[in-house]
Amino acid sequence: MEGISGMFGEADEPLVKRMIARLGHRGSGRTEVLSDDRAVLAARAHTGELGARRPAVAQDGGLFAASDSYIFNRDFLRRTIAPKVDPGASDQELMLAMYAAIGTRMFGYIDGAFAVAIVDQGRTILARDEYGMKPLYISGSKRSGSYSSEMKSQIVGGKEFVPFPPGHLFVQGEGFKKVQHREVEWSHGDLPKKVPDRFRELLVRSVVACGGERNRFNVLLSGGIDSSVVAAAASRLSSDLRTACVGTEDSEDLKMARLVSDHLGTTHAELVYDEGDMLKTLRKAIYHAESFDYPLVRSCIPNYMAAHLLDDTSRVTLCGEGGDEVFAGYDFLREVKGDAALRKARADLLISGHSTGFQRVDRMTSSASLDGRMPIMSAEIIDFGLGLPRKELIGRTIAESKLAMRKAFEHLLPERVVWRRKMRFSEGAGSITSLVGFAEKQISDQEFEKERKRLPKGRIRTKEELLYLRTFQDLFPSASAISAVGFTPRP
């Protein structure tokens, strides 16, 4: 987790310094700013558990690279494209070497989450991963403009901006191009043939890739099957796991997370919160989430609290996001008939994740300066999951969703957790009723109808969302910011 900001086609270094200053939470290391008369590149670094003081920007002659990233196939890329790069090199150093070797084709080979900025002799190149797991915003034209990791930084520039489209690259002077993904042959060797065994092996490998040189992990543990299997996979690699969960006094999440923690032997932190705690957290959650989409904000409030229970920022923080999309965890997917249709529905959910669930993971972990990573979102696991037929994913009862995931870890987790029904994060944490009720008290029917009509049709659907919008507008007084907010898909 890092933060990046910059300008291209012009070089206002004081402005870029103000932009990167808004991203102080995105990393516990130092900030570097490099500039010439054609570009400015700034980055905020993250310090790993070994205390490494790696540069925030990699340099080689007239080439500079900064990135907010984690890469699942680092070893493959280093061996095949950049063999001279040291195994312990930073992502920025690896990407700089890859760019020097094959240019912008490099982005098609990367399996992982990334927002990358490269300056080549004064010309800026930007790129973002296929699913938008890492954030990036951009303003201006193909000749000049600015970019940054978050809205709060981009607003400082004072110009209209838009989200950088996932799965695209931008070359100054040429504009946007879709990243052409390259088929690469993985060198992991043979995988187990049985579906549960294969998923279990893939997830462990993905956690290994997330950890890199770090073998100690935090896990945001809701007690649902997604975060629980991630914790179980991590426990096979390290006996030093720290987990965190929050919820109201009678929330199901707290009970299930305790079961998982006791079973795996983690160092567990939990917080019981009430309506007052939620309301105190609301503004901070919206500020960091950069959204007023009410399903997203609902889940961001407890997620924000949980992230801030984990005080060791040197550890990689693992999250279970992606399991519902890849392995058909949402109840409405049961109504989708046929393998092909189910595969397409899940692929569509993954594509929309950059402005919903993946945004929550990125923003809430970074708000606590945590390096949040989603091991279920490796290309290997996504390809494996999307390729599974319906019978491997959905059983006869509503509790039997994500069958492949549950069966893979049923002997490594408590039975009550393995077969727990899918619950929305905010539902399991117990945050829905209080927020809806508070919004009803704060906003009259007349206010709601009057304010809703001022926005494009469908932008505000409930009083709860209007409450969030009011807070959002106060924090982000920008038409671009409102337009950049995504919405959770409705079945």
C-alpha cells in the first residue's frame, strides 16, 4: 500500500507536494518528489516489517517508476522479463526493469493489484490493474493533467477529474489504451485434480505471494467463510497471526470470529460498538471510503473500526474480498440458470468491484496505514473459480453457496463457520437497523423528496443514502467527486 500523485505536461511541484500530503495515511515510510520541466512524480512509501527504507520512487537514468501495488507472479516476472533484478527488489524496481525490457507490454503480464506511474525522459505512462483493486484518478487531456491515488488528493488540483479506467494504460500524447493481457504459463507444477484440494493449494500459494518477504499477517476476520478460509490458509504458513473483528453486542460476526480465532490459535482483537460509536465513525468512514453508496458505507463503518484495531502496520493485512464474486456467494446468483450465464454474472460483478467492495478494502485498510491484500483475487484463483460449473458452487439449500470454498477447508475450520449462511458484512456486524433509523429521524419526507430531485435520477434512493450524501458533499465539495462515486449493483 502506497500513495502516488503527479502531473504531466506541466510541472507545478508545490501543488503536487500538497496533493501527496493528503495521502499521508497511505504508507508509514517517507515521501519522495521528483520533477523536471515536463513532469512531477510523487510517492508515499510503505515500510515493511524488516524496517527496509526502500525508495518510494525507483530510478534508472531518465526512467522513474512509482506504484501502489502487490504482485502475485513476481517470481515469474523477474525470471522471464527482468532476470537481472534482485529477488528482494521492490515492485517499483521490478516494474522499472520490466518497462526498460519490453515497454508498456509489461502490464499485460502482471497478475496483481496495481496503479503505476512511469516517467520516461519526461513522458508519463500510467496504468491500472484489470479489476481496479488499486485506486487511481486522472484529470486533464492526453497532453497535460494530473493524477492521484484518491479523490481527496485529486481535488487539491482544482480541476475536473474522473476515475482512471481499470484494465487500461495511458500514454502521454496518445491517450488511453486497453491493456492487452498475455497468456503466461505458470511454473507451479501440477495441481491437485479434485476441486477442493486445488482451491486450497491455490489459496495457500496466493497467501505466500501476498506475504512476500513477510511471514507474519494480520487478518480482518468477520467469521464468514471468505475471511475464515484466508485465515486458515495463512495459519498453514505462520503461527503468528493477528485477527480483528467488530460488531454490536449480539452480532453473529463476533461469535463466529472467536470460534475461528480459538480454532487457529490467533492473537485476536475485538470491539463491541453501539449506535453512538457508529455515528462517531460515520464521517471518518465516508472521508476515507470516498463514497455515499449506502451498502458500501454500511460495511465501511465496522470495517474502519476493525482495521484500526490492528496496530502493527508492518504486517500484510489479508482480507477475504472476492470470494462472493468468484465463487457465487450472493443469494441472487442462485436464480441465474446455466453455467455460462452464471460465469458471466460473476465476471460482471468482478468488473464492478473497483467502485464497491474492492474500494472498501483499499480505503479502510489504508485509513489505518495497513497494507491490505486480497489473496482470493489472484488470476489463478479467478480463472479457476469462474471455470467451475454450477454444481461445484451452489448446493440445494441457501446456506450451500461457495461449495468449493467450503469443502476445501471443512476439515480446517469449525463446522458452524464452514456452513454459516452468507451475510452482508454490515448485517453480520449488526450495523444496519441503527443507521436506517437514525436517517429516518434526521430527514423528513419533504426534505428527502426535495433534495433527491436535485440530482440525476436514481442517485439517491433512500434517506440513509441522503444522510451519507450530505456528509460526502461537505467533505468533498466537487462535482467530479460526486460523479466518480460508484454504486453497488442491484439484482
